[in-house]
Amino acid sequence: MSDSEVAQQISLFRSQIENKRFNDDSLRILESVLASKHVNLLFQTRSSLKELIRSESLSAIRQIAAKTVDQQLSVLEFFVRASAITGDIENCLALRYEALILREHKSTIHEWLQVSHLEWLNFAEQSLENGFFAIAGKACDYALSSMRRNKVAESKTEESLEKIQVLTEKIINLKNSALKLASSTSVQAQTAEYLIKKTREKSKVESPISKRARCVATTMYRNGIKKHNERRLIASRMRGQISIESDSS
């Protein structure tokens, strides 16, 4: 696909989004744009499409706030898939989280929207794998809450109780790992910021001192030379005086 063809397809995809055509046809256009085998062109195209989808998804979320739950979820699902196609994992997970939270909030009215503990666990695992530790921890909380809400723990058979116990421990361990990693990342970020700050402060403090030290050293060096020359001059004059006195005698 040539540069001009890619530009046309991107323009067509943009037109689809602007006209609120959040459907499979639009996704197929997106896939065709990324079918190019030109490495540099593909990289540039993917980057620009990521930015476009991020921008349009935020705009769409604001615009669909007054729509029905089904319509909101449909739009969110479209942008989740579009983000996945472009390889934008961060936006993909962010939009999935948005959809899961929407379902959680609306499930008090529409029970069929409830998010199962397994859905939350799956999302938590994916978030953890991709470095979104804080979100993974929150997803684990939702998973545990879902288990309590649906009274999963009230199963009577020994086998089911054992499975529930194993699953609960898995979620708790996952949450602890996420929180530990989130805390570690935060500490590392704070440490890095502190070291940068201290380096800057040290540079500001040391620079004038270093400058003064160089000035002092230079002055001492020059004074030393001056005194050395003065001594040589005095010695020379004394030798001259001695020579004159010897001649006169």
C-alpha cells in the first residue's frame, strides 16, 4: 500500500469515527491501514492511529454519557478492539476498565450487567502483566467483592469449597503482589526524583565554590610567580652591587 493509499484509508477511518460508525466495517478499514509491509511507514501510521483513537475514544466517552448502557458498552467495546488492533495496550486496558466499572455501577439496576469475579481476576492479571499495578490491585478488590456479593463461598460441597479457597488465595496473593510492585515503583520514582533534586542542589552549591577555588588557586599561582621574580630581581641587583664594589676596590 502506497503513502497516498494509506492516507486515504486513514482519512476514511477518521470519517467513520466522526460519523459515529463504531462498527466492524470501521475496524476492517483500520486493519487494512495496518496491513502495510513498509516498516517505517507502518511505524508512523500505527503511532498516528494510536493518538487518533485515544483522542476520539475520550471524546466519544463524554458524548455517550447520556446514552443507554448498551450503547455505551458498545462504543467502549469498539475502542477496546481498535486499541488492540493498533497495539495500544495501555488504552485498551483503560477502556476495558471503564467498561467494567460501568457495568458494576449499573448492575444495581440491571443484574445481568454484573461483572463476575473471574472477569475481574482476568483483568487484574492482564493489568499486572502490563505494569499497571495499582489498577490490578483495585481489580482484585472487585473480584473479592464479587465473590462475596454472589455468595460463592456458600457452596456446600467439599470440592467446591476447596476450589473457592484456592481461588480466594490466588486473588489475595495477586493483590499483594500488585500493591508491593506499585509501592516499589512509587518509591523508585520518588528516589529518582530526590536524587535528581539533590544533584541539582549540589551542582548549584558546588559550582560557585569550585569557581572560587579555581580563582584562589590562580591567584596563589600568580603571586608565587611574582614573588619568585622579585627574589630573582633582588638577587640580580645584589650581584651587580657586589660586582661594582669589587671593581672600585
